[in-house]
Amino acid sequence: MFEVHKDNFDQEVLQAPGLVVVDFWGPKCEKCLALMPDFERLAEQYGDKAKFCKLDTSGNRRLAIAQKVMGLPVIAFYKGGEKIAELGPSECTAQGIEAKILELI
Amino acid sequence: MSNIWDIIIVGGGPGGLSAAMYGARSKLRTLLIEKAKPGGQAASTQDMENYPGFAKGTTGPALMQAFADHATSFGAEIMRNEVVSIDAAQKIVYCKDGSQYQGHTIILSPGAIPRTLGVRGEQALRGKGVSYCATCDADFFTDLDIVVLGNGDAAIEESHYLTKFANSVTIVVIHDEGVLDAAPMLQERAFKNPKINFIWNSTIQEIKGDGIVEGVVLRNIKTNETTELETNGVFIYIGTIPLTDFVKGQVNLDSRGYIITDERMETSAEGVFAAGDARVTYLRQVVTAAADGAVAAVAAEKYIIEEEGFAESVLHESRPVAVAFWTPMIPKCIEIMPVIETAIAAYGTQAKLWKLDTYRNQRVAKRYGVVQQPTVLFFHQGEVVNRLGEDEITPAAIKGILDSIL
Ligand SMILES: Cc1cc2nc3c(=O)[nH]c(=O)nc-3n(C[C@H](O)[C@H](O)[C@H](O)COP(=O)(O)OP(=O)(O)OC[C@H]3O[C@@H](n4cnc5c(N)ncnc54)[C@H](O)[C@@H]3O)c2cc1C
């Protein structure tokens, strides 16, 4: 699992080859913390097919807003430097994320 | 029997966690099933100033962590899973992953989720400026301008919290100028807060933005006039809806979906209890949810003891059992009890008498349709085979029935 932040987001997410899945979370977001174990499990399971990153928005507010994330949790999917899909706070469930991964790989 | 839990609790908010603590402390095998992280709605608010004993306030997540630790310290088990349906008669809960668990009792504490407004833009801009959780998302709005819709306790309290981050908070209120539903203390603080503005007699008709919230369309409900207001975020606090779909048809709900209980928190289904925000109740707070949980757990414990006692002494008894429904508060009961005792004692070990105080155990009386005391029900092999009402209890009648069974 890559920890991404404002200094490496470009390189690790936008310029990375293949599918990149980014978990936008924050330490005060209970729902994000609850989701984290599921995301980590998915990262292990599909780690060879996509790159999994997490982004702590608390220290990277501007970066998050630039990615049009203003509420948590959000799981965003990138390919070729573009955001190609996104699951918002009401759609972020383990099943939902897994279904989206399977659709995109 | 060992895989049957004494109490299965659905939901790990303050109601469920309190029930788990009480249950486990009474040495009952207690399982709490929570689909997310324990804490419920209470963990989604930072400002927690009205839980007794915390005069300077605590935070929602901290208080809920303490609730959870307290419950597990007495041995309650907390499991992460989502309950999708229940069988109230068999006391079985069915989970999303296909697993199922059986208990002697069930306590439902599934709480509630924020009500959505249902206007254009709300769904599409969720996580893009539309939020129902200030604690989760406040950071993003540092130095920005935001709108809050609603005027109850949650709306006003969260607005206050949001002013610690935002440049300005505009509260859109449906009532006349100066009228808020929130508690007076919260109102006073909001009126004094220089970062808070109000727009009265209005609601939000549409949320606008291209990928991110840019503004709202407000409608004045008196004049029907619409105006646009630029904003970076919209927080919606217009009440909650109970998460009770999964128990529909198993326990009685009111027309809005809240679970109906009696004062012991028992639902329409025997041995199934409910606590907290999902219940029909006057006040929905952490302290009341916790109180409900305590009542439900103690009532569940009593239910288990009564049911076990009745099953062992009456239903699983091979001899005929005369169950005398009585209560010492009715003189006639006290008068007739010796008559019953003597008549049954004449059968030595061939028959048995079991006295049931209806004041203490109304449930069994209700189940067998006993409305008058004294009444004697004759059980054999777990079934009622005969009964004698108040005026029919005589030594001869008792003898007649017992002879016919034996
Ligand atoms: C923003 C906000 C601020 C608040 N501020 C205060 C305050 O300052 N003081 C105060 O006293 N109260 C406050 N409240 C109210 C308080 O949070 C609630 O009254 C309380 O949390 C209700 O507790 P509960 O146990 O009934 O339900 P909840 O707290 O709603 O917990 C229910 C739990 O059950 C789980 N669940 C639901 N269905 C299932 C299922 N099928 N399977 C498994 N798990 C399930 C949910 O995930 C949830 O964790 C606030 C509420 C909000 C929303």
C-alpha cells in the first residue's frame, strides 16, 4: 500500500501505469477508519492487477479539493493520469469497491 | 446449546454498547453485531456536551470508544457483520455474508441515518461539497463559505462546530425569523456567533455545481421566490430515518418505521427487545439510547430466567403439572392456594404443582390467555390439556382432571 501525498501524487498516481486505486481518508472520519481493513484486504487480493494507495486528506486538503474530493470517504480510480471512476461516501462499501475493481481491471 | 448466545445485539451505537455492557456484566453470553465501526451516530460528532458527567464535554468518538471498551471488558463479543434479516420467533439473525446466529433473546439497536433532502444535485454532489457529517468533512471547508440546512439540535450544534473551520456558515431555516427547534442554550450560542448568518422562511430547492458544489438555489416558502447563493459546501441536518427495514414483518413498526416497544423495551415479538433511536421514543440522545440499552438488557436477562424456569419446570416435565396462575395481591388467590396445594399433594410424586406469580411473569400468562387470577392450567408433555377458571377450582375438579391424564 502506497501512502500518497501532495509531493508524490503526480508521480505515484497520475504518472503510474495501469489502474491506480486511491483511498481518500481522514483520521477523524470514522467511516473511513471502518473501511480501511476492507481496503487493505482488497489491496492484498488485487495488488498484482492494480496499484493501491491511500491519501490522508488531513495534511493534503488542497490536493484533495483539486481532485474534487470534499467529503469522505472517497475511493477514486485513475488510469493514464485521468480519474476514470469514483465511489462517494454513500457508495463506499467493501462489495461496491470490489465490484468496481473487477469492472475496471 | 453452547452455540446459542444469551443475547444477540444488532447495532453498536450507544444503545447497543450499553446493552452489551449490562448483558456481559450479568454473565450472559453477549454477542454484538455491528456493520461498521462501533459508535454509531454518536461517533460522528465532535461536540458532545450533554452526556452526564462530562461537564467540559468530551468527543463523540472518545465517548464511544469508552463505551465499547467497557462492554468488552466484561466479556461482550463485538463482531463486524451486517444483519440482513431476523427470525423473531426462533431468535435467529441472518447476516449478509450468509452466516447466522441464534440467541435466547435479541436486542435491536440499529439507530438511524440522516434523512436526505431529495433535491437536484444532492446525490451527484455528495462527497463534493454535500455532506451529512461535519466531523468527517469540516476540514475541507477551512476558510470557505458553507450553508447548513436544518434548525434542530444537530443542525445548530454542528453549525457551531463548523465555524471553527469555515469562513462563514449560513443556516437556512424553514421557520419565521428567530424561531429554531434547537435547545435554547444552542440557539443562544448560535445567535451570538459572528460567523453564523441565518436565512429564514426558506429551504434549498437545488444544489448546483460542476463536479463540486458551487451554489444553492433557495426558495422562500412564503413568497415562493427563488434566489441563488454561492457556496462551497452544503451540510444537511433535517432529521433521521430509522434503519429498520431488516426487521419489517418480524416486529411491529409505526407508520414512520420506528420500532414499537413497551416500557421494558420489549417489541411485539416475545424476547425481542429494542433500544435507542430506532424506537418510538420522546428523546433521541446518547444518554437515552444508553438508558434504553440498560433496560433492554435487564429485561432480556429476566426473560431468559423466566423462560428457562418455565421450560424446565413445566414444559419438559414428564409428569402432569398444574400451573397455578396467582398473585398475592388478590385475596381470592391467597384463599384458594391451600385448596390447590392439598388436592395436588394427594398425588404424591405422580403430579406436580408450579405456582406462577402473574405480577412477576405477565408474559407466560398472556401467552396462555390467562386474564383472571386464580386460574389453573394443566400441562402434560409440554401441552395444555385442561384448565380451571376462578370459580371452577375445587378439589373434585382438580382430581377429575388429574385422574383423566394419569
Ligand atoms: C450530527 C449528530 C450530532 C449529535 N450530537 C449529539 C449530542 O451532542 N449529544 C447526544 O446525546 N446525542 C447526539 N446525537 C444523537 C445520538 O448520536 C443518537 O441519539 C445516538 O447515537 C443513538 O444511538 P443508537 O444506539 O440508538 O443508534 P446509532 O448511534 O445510530 O447506532 C446504530 C448502529 O447500528 C449499526 N447498524 C444498523 N443497522 C445494522 C445492521 N442491520 N447490522 C449491523 N449493524 C447495524 C449502525 O452501523 C450503527 O453503528 C447526535 C447525532 C448526530 C447525527
